[in-house]
Amino acid sequence: MEFRFSEQEERFREEIRDFVKAELPPDWALGMFEEGDSDEEWAFIMSISKKLSQKGWLTMTWPREYGGQGASGWKALVYAEEGGYWGIPGTGMGVSGVSWVGPSLILFGTEEQRRKYMPLIAAGEPDGVWCTGYSEPNAGSDFANLRTQAIRQGDEYVINGQKIWTSAAHQARWCWLAVRTDPKSRSKHEGISIIIVDMKSPGVTVRPIRNYIGNHHFNEVFFDEVRVPVQNLVGEENRGWYQLMRSLGYERGGVAARSYGHNKRVLEELIRYADGQGLTARSEIRQELADVAIDIEVQRLLAYETIWKMSQGKAPTFEPSRDKVLNDEILKRLSTVGMDILGPFSQLRRSGRALKWFRDLGGVCSLYWNLIGMSSAAGTEFTQKNIIGQFGLGLPRSY
Amino acid sequence: MDFSLSSDQELIRSTARKFIENECPREIVRELNRSEKGYDPEIWRKMAELGWMGLALPEEYGGVEGGMIDLALVMEEMGRGLLPGPFFPTVAACSFPILAFGTAEQKERYLPPIAGGEALWSLAVTEESGSNEASGIRMQAKAEGDVYILDGIKLFVPYANMADSLLVAARTSEGLNPREGITVFVVDPRSPGIEIDLLLTTAGDKQCEIRFSRVSVPKANLLGEADRGWPVLELIQQRTALLKSAEMLGGVQAVLEMTTEYSKQRIQFGAAIGSFQAVQHNLVDLFNEVQGLRYLVYEAAWRIDAGLSELSAFPLISMAKAKANQVYQRTCVDCMKLHGAIGFTEELDIGLYHLRTRANLALGGDTRFHLDRIAESWS
Ligand SMILES: Cc1cc2nc3c(=O)[nH]c(=O)nc-3n(C[C@H](O)[C@H](O)[C@H](O)COP(=O)(O)OP(=O)(O)OC[C@H]3O[C@@H](n4cnc5c(N)ncnc54)[C@H](O)[C@@H]3O)c2cc1C
């Protein structure tokens, strides 16, 4: 056993910190969602993506020929950790491109698809921004129940249907879309395919959905006779579900390390602030902070373990779900004690006249309001526990 | 980063598991819990042959010179198999402070018999307040010529009934800071003025009350410096917290495995109860917690082995123990309930684990104690 990064990895950590000092405003606040609510914000985020790309960091684990560096999972983990700690924006290019489109194309895509799409993402270009269209009004946790149809006509698929909760659809150039290509399949898991859709195609309509905080993060997306070349099919027709199941674990591997970095930052800021206010003298606050500090260290260790397993060539099964459940739990406790520490100041927004009174503490306010959505995104607590029960404990399906 | 055990460590683990399964199956555990001694000298002798008592002690004192991870792995298996006996007080609590603070002569004299399994030790710190904090130590030790005279009562001293020697913490001076003025002594439990009574615990493990009445202890028996006993107790605190956490980890792992297995077998409403979501999610929660605990323990042990400063290991040890306390209690209670009525019976092993909950929480520090230690590390 060895719980230590190599010197090289530690040097890389320093390099990232130098980048942060040079490129981010000193008062840069962390925000889990790269929503870029205003055009200026989004432009700034994309400008950082470009710089990350120039550093070679954006897609470092990808093979060189597709715009990566062939970096190890450990190096990527250090990057994710620091990215979370400093709130480096622009690391996801929307939410999907870096995290799963690239890796899935490596697993299932054609050479042509890899050469076309991956370098655009790796370059940090607006044309490398993706959204993911899985969920539909009647396909949430049960996402295999999706109805959006793609019917093949000659060299094209014709797509009709509706997606919902599509993050970054309003910013994305491409959609990683799950559709039903065989409406007569025996089970709902069969007959699903993944198709790449150009969001500029005629017939695609994006309608914003504001969340309860008032931010525009996700959307409804309508497909009305949208025509897509058959070359945009990823992998095998009707085998989309099984492909997704295979790539899912890999896709989620890095999330835990970024969350750890972020949580660690929030915790440190909370401690500093609470100390300054004399609040750590109150045993319930001190002990709650210590208690959540334990789970943040656990989160670090489990995030590392997931990467370690992958570095041993083992495909993760339940681990990313475990890490997500833990993160949701930490966010709940960390942000609740954080808001208690902030007291009445916890009500303020980061703008307007009262800005001078706003106290950010690593973005704890944003966490507190957003964690409810974050816990649903990419699968709810209960569905994650279903996965862990089946694949971690070997129990029968519970639903 | 490397999360794997070395092949030596794998061997230590599998040997320990097999040994405990063979030598001390649950009938023997139950028998020993009812016995006066509380351990089996024959098993103890064999453990010494395996080198367990000296696993993390230097070769010059008869040890094997392994690491804290090695010892943690053995403790983990003891927790899994519920092996009763004075291993914890002798090795986890007493051998390390002797090694770290003893004079050359003390080490020479005390350590080889520990490593060889010939000497049993115990630790007498807790008193009537029941607190792990320095302020809980009220017992008086007054210097009189070449000796100190000890007066007072110590409680919850594990296996003092069988011990050959004791480490006793007493107050030699009063200061503003309760961590000052404490001294640690090596005491022969057969000294005149000492009376030992077995306390009856729910778990049946052996813990004692020791009454000291004008007990005379030679000055040569100080461990470390007079009035400066706190660092000795700190080291004891850390080693016991870490190794108790390892032991508890083994226990919860076993309880979780048993219960998961049971949930696959037990049929109600025509289905395995493990297929009911409330049951399954409860098991998942515990499963997640146990994994977290595992790596807290291993990393803390690794930090000691890697020679990183005690300072870097200490908050992690407190994290491990606080987590172990929470997870152990929750796992035992939840898993007994997941068994239904049979979980409440003597027949099932699972109750044996829960009976140990309170001793496990107390030894090496309770949850609130460790949460405060974590907070202390911030300033
Ligand atoms: C901020 C945010 C961003 C998102 N971004 C995207 C995106 O970019 N692309 C995309 O495709 N989707 C996206 N989603 C949608 C997300 O994937 C779904 O919200 C999620 O899968 C849950 O589906 P649902 O909302 O329909 O809830 P439902 O499935 O209707 O669930 C409602 C409740 O029932 C519970 N439940 C359902 N089934 C079970 C079961 N089997 N066992 C136990 N409990 C169950 C759930 O846990 C939940 O509490 C996003 C969601 C949010 C909140």
C-alpha cells in the first residue's frame, strides 16, 4: 500500500495552481454548474476551456491522435481534484463532451467519428460543446423507457420526439442522443441506439427551463423530422443500451475527485470563517464540521480507490454509484452546517446592492441550493443504491 | 498510489483468518466469555509462535519488525473472529509506549517477554469520571524518598485479572492545564495495597476495577518523565484508537457479510428479503460506510509505517476511530433488525458482535472525544 502521489504528480499539482493564480480572478467563486447564466459568463468559461486545451489538460487521458496526451488516470485525478478545489471553470465543455462523448467514441465509435469530433472537444472550441439527451418526460430513472424515435430512410435517420432536462442544450453544438430505432423490440432495453445530432439541424428546438433558483441550466429539446446521416450512429444499431452500460462507469470515474476537491475547499473556508466568528467554540458546530471532515477524507480515499481499480484494468461497476451517494450525503451536511454558520447572511444572492454583505465561503450557498438538482442529475440516490445493491452486494433486483 | 496489499500482507491476513477460525470458533468465544480468565493460554501461546505480539516490534526485542498495517490486518481478523483475550491491552496499548518512552533497560526488560507471549500487560487510565480527557485523571501519586505512593481507583482496566504488569497514569502535580502533571508508571499488580475486582460486563469481556491504597512504586518504574506523562498517553491513545478501529472494521465486515447472505436466503412474501428495497438500501448504506472505514484505517496505519510525522497520522486516526464507532454501532443494530426475531437470539452470532459495541466505543476513545481531536488539528 502506498497513499502518496509521485513527485511528478505533485509537481503537476503545482503547475495547476500556478495556472489558477495566473488565469482566474482572485475572487473567483466556485460553482458546480458551469451554466454561464449570462453571455459574458459563458464567454469567460469558454476562454478558460481554450487555455486548458492549450495546456493539454482538457482531455489529457485521451490518446494523442485524438487530441489527448495519453496521460494516466492518476494525473487526471490530480487535475480533477485541483479543478474542484479552485473551481476551475470550463473543464467539462458543457457537461458531456470531455466526460463521456470522447471515451465512448473510443470504445464504440468509428475512426471517422473519432477524428471528426474528438479534436474539436480537445481544442476547447465552441464546436466541441455537447449536450446529452437521455431523459424524456416519461423516461427518467427508467430511462430505457424512452420514446424518441429515429427511423431509417435511405442514408438518413429521421428523428421525432422530445427530450427534457437537457443540460447545456442551449450552448451545445452537438447532442449525444439516445433514441429508439426499433419500436417493435422485445424488451425496452433492446432497440435503443445512440446518434449524434448537430444542434443546428432544421427541426431541433431548444426551450429553456428555469430552475427554482432562477438559473437557466437545462432545457426541453424537441425533434421534429430532424434528418441525420446514418454515419452519425454510434456503435451498433439497437445495442445502445448495452453500450451505455459498458461505458457508464468509466464516464463517472473522475467526478468524485472533483467533488472531493470542491468539498475540501468549502470545508476549509467554513472552518476559517467559523473560527473567526468564534463559532468553533460551540461544540455542536465544531463536531458537525469534524464529522463531515471525516466523510470528505473518506470521499478522497474512495475516489482514489475507484481510479486505482481502473488502473488495474478493472471496469468499475458499483463504485461510481457509491461515490455519488457519498457525495450527495456530504453536500447535504456540509452545506447545511455551512448555512448555519453563515446565519442570516445565508439568504443573500451573489449580486445586487447587498453584494457587499454576501459571504461566499467557497460557494457554499450555491451548493446548498443546487444540491437538490445535483442529486437527481445522473441518477437519483435511490437508483444509485439499486445499482450498488445489485453489483456491489450481489442482491436481487429490488424494483 | 497503490491500494493493494503486498503478498506478505495477504499471507498475514489469510493465516490469521484460518488460525482464528480453527482455534477459536464461536463456541469457544462463548465459552471464554463465560470463563474467569477470559482467554485461552494455549491459543495465546500459538499466537506468540506466529509472532503476533511482536509483529510491529523491532527484532532486537524479539519482534518481527513488521509494520502497523501488518498489525492492523491481524487485529482486523481478531475483530472478525471475535477472538477474546489480552492482545489489545498488551500489544496495542502497552508495547508501543514502552518502545517509544522506555529507557534502554526498560525496553530490554519488558519488550522481549511481550513479543514472546510470556508477559501480559494492561493499561489503567480511566477513572470514575469515565472520561478519556486528561482532566479525568485524578489518581494521586506522591513522591516519598525513592518511591511514589499511589492512591485511587482505576476502572475498566482490560484483563487486569490476568496481567503481569500495568501501565498506570496518575497525577504527580496540579497545574492549570490538566495535561500537565501526569506521570505514567509501570506497576506490578501484585504489589501490596492493590485490589482487583472483575467488573461484570454485558459482553463478558474481562474488565476490572483496581483499588490502589498506599501502593509503593519505585521511581525507576517511571515510563517517560515525571509530570510529562501526557505525550505517553497520547501515543497510547493513537495506537489504541487505530488498532481498535482495525478490529472493529473486521467485526462490521463480518456482520455485513452474514446479513447480506441471510437477506438472500430468507424468503418472505415469496421473495428474498434482500430484494426488498428498504432492506437492500439499508445494506448498501452499511456497505458504503464499511469501505470508507477500511481505507481510513489503512491509510492511517500506512502513514505511521511510512514514517510521516505523528502529526500527519493523528487526525486520520481520530477520523478512523470516530467512523469506526459510528459504523460499528449502526451496523450491529441495523443488521440485527434485518434478521428479525432470530437476530435477537443468543443462538445467532450477530449478537456477540453487538455486545462488544460499548467496549469498542470506549477503548481508544469515544466519538465525541475524537471529533474534538479532529477539530483541535485545525488550529
Ligand atoms: C440539474 C439536472 C441536470 C440534468 N441534466 C440532464 C441531462 O443533461 N441529460 C439528461 O438526459 N438528463 C438530465 N437530467 C435528468 C436526470 O437524469 C433525471 O432527473 C434522473 O434520471 C431522474 O429522473 P426523473 O427526474 O424523471 O425522476 P423519476 O425517475 O420520476 O424519479 C422520481 C423519484 O422516484 C424515485 N425512483 C424512481 N425509480 C425508482 C426505483 N426503481 N427505486 C427507487 N426509487 C425510484 C427517484 O429516486 C426519485 O426520488 C438532469 C437532471 C437535473 C436535476
